[in-house]
Amino acid sequence: METLKAYSLMLTIRFFEEAIERLFLEGRVMGTAHTCIGQEAVAVGVAAALDARDAMTTTHRGHGHFLARGADAGRAMAELFGRATGYSRGRGGSQMMMDPSIGFYGANGITGGSIPFATGLALDAQMRGSGRVTACFFGDGASNQGVFHESLNIAALWKLPVLFIAENNGYAMSTATAQGLANPHIADRAASYGIPGIRVDGNDFCAVRDAVASLAADARDGNGPALLECTTYRLSGHSRGDPRVYRTRDEESAAWSKDPILRFEAQLKADGTLDDDAILMHRENARSHIDAAVRFAETSPLPPHTGLTDDLFA
């Protein structure tokens, strides 16, 4: 993935998420959603290092991962609006979007729920000899789930081609990492299973991309799984309406100073790739793209009542 494409994707994710927060406040979208503002470099960095054949699973905070993998912003927005043109035909909403045609095997509303699923996808790839690597996103809170340890153990035993990617954004809902993990360095847990454990700056697109590229190559060569911890910060609340009383505004202000998009822009300016006018143009293009996605969603039809029982199993 070219650097400018990565930058544009990060802007697309940021403006998509900001639009969602605004639409909820305006009452134009119902329910709830979990945005990834501040975590864009992780999503885009991982996606940049994967092949088209590879798989990806995500969490309840998965819009950015989906867009980074190649999802259409209009169809993703339509799903949030509950429209028939959405990825789940308007039935799944924020946490239930997937598109296997681009290697995206979906979000999950259960904390850690995608971890065993990703392990199964990796087993399938190994049995078929497809060369596919699965990238599995989860948060710092999910690393305390029993299924995290069970999955890493079996993946290590069988040398499955799966990358367990912990987005350590500082909080498991409202619980600070230091209050929920006896050892706040999630990557250290890899040693228990004899697999590589690496910690990178999740606000640095290049650092994430390079780490995933190396680990994916090892997994593809039959060397088994790895645990990658990407340290970042969730600049938004946990979900819609979160008053964020568990952290101070000073802490948030300090985190905003490390905004991955601003850092990336500074890097692109320093190496002569972009100037201020070009940055403004990229930002305007990304905003226009998301504005068009919102218009597409709002003008799309609602799902027909006649199909409400389709695809239901008991």
C-alpha cells in the first residue's frame, strides 16, 4: 500500500467515525456504536502489510479495520442506518458487518469473541495449504478472557498462521490498562506459549506495517503465530454517550497531541511528499467521500418487511 493511499485511508476512517458520532447526536442513526478515533494507524498499518488472500477478524470497534481492508464507506454507512444496501442488508448494524470477498470475516459484539474464530480460520488455511494468514484484532480487555489463552495455546501447538493483534488503547471500557492487567505489557504474554511477542507504537503507521509484514512472512513460512501489541489511545469515548468520567481532560489533551494523523502529516511534510495545500486537498477529498457515503445511506431503501425471517435459524 502506497504511503499516500495509507494517509487517505486514515483520513477516511477518521471522518467516517466523526460522522457517526455526529449522526447519533442528531438522532439520524439509532442504537449505539464504538468509534476508533485515534487508532487509525493500527488499522491501516495492518491492512497495508496483508495480501489479498489474507483474512481479518475484528471487534465491536471495527469500522476502521473494515474500511482499511477495502470496505465501501457507503455500504458500511448504510448498515449503520439500517438500510437494505448495507453489508448485512440493514440487519446487523455497527457490530455485525462482514465481507469475505475482501477477506474480512466480521466484527463481534462479544469481548474476545473473534479470537477463537480467527484461530479456526488459520487452521482452515493450514489444512488447505492456502498460504493465507489471519490477522485477529482484539482490545486490551479481551486479553484477560480465557479464550485468549486457549486460542494462543492451541495456535502455538499447531503452528497456525495467525497474528493476534492487541490494540492496547489504554482502557477496557472504563478500566485503565494498569488497573486491569497485572502486567500491562500484553506482548509479554507470548512467552508463555513460546511464540514471538512484539510491542510497537500503534500511532506510527510505518512501525505497525513493518512489524505485521515481518510476522506475516514468518507465519506464511510455517513458523506459527505471533502476538503483536500496538499501543495507542482511544480519543473518543467507549461508545455513544460515554461521559468519560474515568479519565481527565488533561490526559485526553496530551493524547490528542500524539494524534496519529497529525504525526503522519508531519512526517509526509518533512520528507517532501506533501505540503500544506496538498494536505488540505486530501482532507477535503476524504470529507467529501464520507459526505457522499452519508447521502447514499440516507437515500437507500429500508429492508422489506417480507424478508424479515430470511436467514434465521433455530
